[in-house]
Amino acid sequence: DAGVIQSPRHEVTEMGQEVTLRCKPISGHNSLFWYRQTMMRGLELLIYFNNNVPIDDSGMPEDRFSAKMPNASFSTLKIQPSEPRDSAVYFCASKPVTDTQYFGPGTRLTVL
Amino acid sequence: QKEVEQNSGPLSVPEGAIASLNCTYSDRGSQSFFWYRQYSGKSPELIMFIYSNGDKEDGRFTAQLNKASQYVSLLIRDSQPSDSATYLCAVNPAPSNTGKLIFGQGTTLQVKP
């Protein structure tokens, strides 16, 4: 069975550009989480969805960040406009009702 | 602010020794606790979870939980060089039905041959 799929795996962009990160959760999982990981701040939860509905977005750093989950098999995290301090590895994780979170391979974002 | 604290390390142990990784958490209502392993450049992967006070063993790994002291630990017996990684402690804070996890900064373990 395929795990969590994220794309792109690497993204290099210039400051001010829009960045869209994509995630396909494991089939049958009802919760989806977006994390950001940096050396300084570790692994931070940005937002999570249950049954496609955003439950807690208190970790989203500012209005430049937005996330959507239009259906059970797809989610996006968008940064507009991007800034150099957004450079990090962004992970998506999914979770079934009675188990823990499974992480995707991550997207390494570099904003120049 | 609900927090999870870990010593960043690195913790260096010789091959074959016991590695002891520690974690404290601030939310007394936390109900479930997880240890993830993360190799450099890779994503976190679940090693163990524990819900009840006491010890839980799985192969070379033992998780220990003390809710009164708000303390959880991971012991790795017969450490191998392949165990060298960053170990992340994660806590499911109250309310515990959300599936949300708060992660510590991680402890880097180095197992020297």
C-alpha cells in the first residue's frame, strides 16, 4: 500500500513567488496534518484536518499561509508571497481513526 | 503553551550499550505518548507508543512512562550504529481525541562502532 505522497520533493523559488505544496494521504485515513521542520524550531504543527474539515490552524504562522483539503485524497499548503524565512522541510502526515500519524517524505523548500 | 522538552544531545554511546533518551511534557492531561525516529534527510517514523504508566517493551526498545512526574523515556538495548538518528518524543495533549501531536526538538543519538 502506498504511503503518504508529497510533491514536489524539492522546491527552489524566489522571494515573493507563490508556492504550492501537495499531499495525498493514505487511503482510508481521516485526519491530515501539515508540519514544518527547521533546525531552530524543530517540527511544528501548522494545521490539521479531520474528515476534510480544518480543525486547528493555530500553528499557521501568518496570513501568507493557507491550506485546503477539497476531498479525502488531496490537500494543498500554499504560501503567497514566499519569504526566505519560509525555507524549511514541510511534512504532511495522515492518520486513521484508531492509529497514529504516518509521515510523507517531505518537501524541502528553499526561498532565495 | 503546551510543551515537550528533550535534551538535544548529541548522546554518544558505544555499540552494544544501552541508550537512554528522556522527555518531559507540560500538559498533565496528556494521554498518549510516542517515540519517532528520524534519520538525516528522512521523515519521522514511529518506533513505539505508550498510554499507561510503566514499561512497554518491543524488541530492543523499551518505553517508560511516569504520568505523575510527566516524564517519558526510551531505552535502546544493544545499540547498533544503525540506531544513530534523531529521536523525537511526541505527546497527544488534551483533549486527546484530536490526534494532534506536540513534538519535542529531538535528541540526536550517535552509536559508535
